[in-house]
Amino acid sequence: MGYEWIVIGVIVVAFLVWGPSKIPEIARGFGRARREFEDASRGLTIPSAGTTSVLASEGSADPLISAAQRLGVKTEGKTRQEISDEIVKAAKP
């Protein structure tokens, strides 16, 4: 008995047990679960821009750091979001 027959048998049994209307719902559920798992896995391997620390250096080409330096905001050891928040505070009258 080949692998193909086992797959066909499982499909036929699933079709008889759950019926034709329930199988697409089950497949969508598996698809969503797989997508969420892949998104979570990708999130663990790729750091987001908001969580990485920024090391400020003089003459940096980053416009965010340049703006912060012009306003007198210290950028060392802060995330991009923290720098952005401080720029907004410093720019308010």
C-alpha cells in the first residue's frame, strides 16, 4: 500500500466525518495557525527597529540622530523610538 493511498484514505475519512462544509474551515484554521507561527518565528530572528539601541557618532548620516544632535538630545544607548520621543519634547515650545 503506497503513501498516496494513505493520503486519499485520510481525505475520504475526513470528508465522511466532518462533511464538505466543515473541511474548508479546518483548512483555514491550519493556515492561520501556520502563518502566526511563521510570523512569531520571524519576529524572534529579525530585531525590529524600535528595540535596537542606537550608537550615536559625530557626523552620522542618520537624519534622526542629526536632528537630535541639533536639538541637544543625547542619543547614546537609546532606541530610535526614545530618540524620536525626546526630539518631539525638545521641539515643543
